[in-house]
Amino acid sequence: HLSVVRGFYDAGGWVGTAFWEYAPFGRPHLYPPLIHILELSVYKLGYELISVARLFDFLIYPIFLFGTWFVIRRTFSASLAFFNLFLIFSSYSLYLSIINNIPFSLAFLFCFFTFYFLEQRRLLIAFLSLTFAFYSHSLVPWLFILALFLYVFFDRQGMKFLLKIVFCAFLAASPLLYHQLKFISFVRLVKVPDFYFAVVSLFLFVFA
């Protein structure tokens, strides 16, 4: 991700070709750019790249905790929000996943707020949240859209409102989605090594 930030810095902004890889021609750059643009903004303030990475690693965890707590508290109850926060805070493996996969974590939060604004029937900020999710990660928003459709499956008004959210988000994210679809042949699905281990917390089982 830091090499992408430096590439954007050299190019003067977002570029659709990763010229810093696969010399001399580069290759299509398909990763959603939001995290790189945010890090580029800090990098332009004069911070070293490694300091930028450390700053975002430091910030994402409390932001993730607060965001999930806020949505659950406002949507369901304060007690459920507390226990959810407590369980998240008790998992060291989840902590590592959150800070090591910042684009995924950001997209998850944006989708979580999409759910909240769907419940509030606030169209503008709901589709903006989903749009930011598309510009954060390529997989998370699709999974959340599926989950949200299942959530409102028997709610006709909720289904209509969700369709409006998804349609508007598709329009707003269409430049990136078109770019990714155009070069879809460059995408390779691989098994991420992170998924080869499992963590069993005896504390969480006792608490449950």
C-alpha cells in the first residue's frame, strides 16, 4: 500500500496504471484508492511513509471500535453495544486483522453505517457510505449488499429504499467499477495465508 501511495505522489494523484510495478510498462492498478488517497494526504504533510503507516495502524482500531459501538447502540440497545464492544476488545486475533487489513476494516465500517442509515431512511448519507465502501475494498460492499437484501427481504418499503441506495452507490462508484471490469482478466483469486490458522479464546467461551 505504501508503494501505491508513493506512486500516486509521483503521478500527482490517482492513476489507473501501476507504473511502479512490472517495468517498463506497468500493469492496471485495480485496488480501490480511498486508503491510498488518505495516506497520501498525510504523506504530503511531510511525514515519512513508515510514520504514515504507523499512524493509520494506530487510528483504525479505536475508530473501528467506536463505529461498531455507535451503530449497535443507536440501532438496538446500549447493553448489546457494550457486550459487542467487550467481545471485540477481548479478541487479539481480531485486533491484528483490523490493523493489518485497514481497507477491509474501513469498508466494513462504511457498510455498517449504510445499514444504520438504511434503518434511519436517510438516502443521501446511506448511499454515500456504501460508495465509500466501494472505494475502500473490492469485496466487502458486495457481501454487505447481499446481507442487506436478506435483511429487508420481507420488508417491501425497506427493499425499495435499499434498491435506491444501491442504485445511487453504483452510479457514484461506476468509474472505479468500470475500470475494474475493463481489466478483470488481470484479477487472480488466491488463498490468503492469514486464513490458514484458527484462534480459540477460552476466555470468550467462558464468558459466553
